[in-house]
Amino acid sequence: MTARPERLRSRRLEVRTTPEDRALIDRAVTASGTNLTSFVVTNLTVAAQRILADRSEFTLGPDAQRAWEEINRRPARDLPGLRKLMLRASPFDE
């Protein structure tokens, strides 16, 4: 785990754990050579970034990327029902 530069921390975060979870976390903190706050903030931040990443960025392997590019090279299909829907007046226009 890479060390993060210390930043001014002004917000408190409280977490309740089971004794077993706390013992596991304490062992990991000791093994990482950091303190509890740095360990928790770093790992929560990484977890948050991973969860949010798939909502803004997608990574494809080489085969999936080729398939995606092939699909996007296809000409657009004419969808009469969609065309008709898009030509209707908006119910929000007055």
C-alpha cells in the first residue's frame, strides 16, 4: 500500500464493528505499518473509487474492445416506432 501524504483531517467518522472485525483490522493496521486512521481512510477511499469508477469509466479487454468497435461501426438502424415517438410533441411544452 502506498503512503499518502498527511492531510488536514477535520471530519470525524465513527464505525461500529464486531470484536472479530476489529481484531482483523488491528492486525492489518499493524502489518501495514501505519495507524488506524490512515489505514481506514486509505482503504475506504480506494473502495469508494472502485465503486464509483464503473459509473464513469469502463475498461474492456482486447477481445471485448474489438467487439465493441465492430458494433459501433455498424450503420444505425431505422426504428419507426422510436422515430414516431421522437416526433411527438413533449407533454412538458406549453
